[in-house]
Amino acid sequence: MEDAKAMAAVCNGCHGPLLSSPLSPPLLHNQPADQLFTKLITYKTGQLEGTLMNRIAKGYSKEQLRAIANVLASTTSPSSTP
């Protein structure tokens, strides 16, 4: 799990440390893991083009992308945190 958290931390570079910056690319917090995984796979396979995401996703195995999606899905928005 720690490896998955470290891999998911790379997302902070563009999506922001809380994965919810209003000026960032799409928000990732509170997204279902399956939805995130599917999106990552479409980038990896080239079915969805991106400026960076397609190149980033190609560097990970499907298992790693699943683990990253699971970590991201467990991230809540700042407003939903007590």
C-alpha cells in the first residue's frame, strides 16, 4: 500500500496536493476507483490522448494503475473532511 501511495503522490504535481485544486486538471478526490482505473487504462492504451497523462500512464503496469486508482479513490475532498 505504501508503494501505491508513493506512486499516487506523483499526481500531486498537476492535480494539486489535495487532488482538488480549482485551477488544476480534473479533480480526482471522491472519484470511484473503477472510473479512475478505466480512465488511466484509456490513457495507457492510447484510446484517450492527453498532454502528459498518456505518457505517464504508459510507465505503469495495469496492477500499478489499479493500486493508484484505489489510493486516489480513498482521497476525500477538503470540504468533506471534519
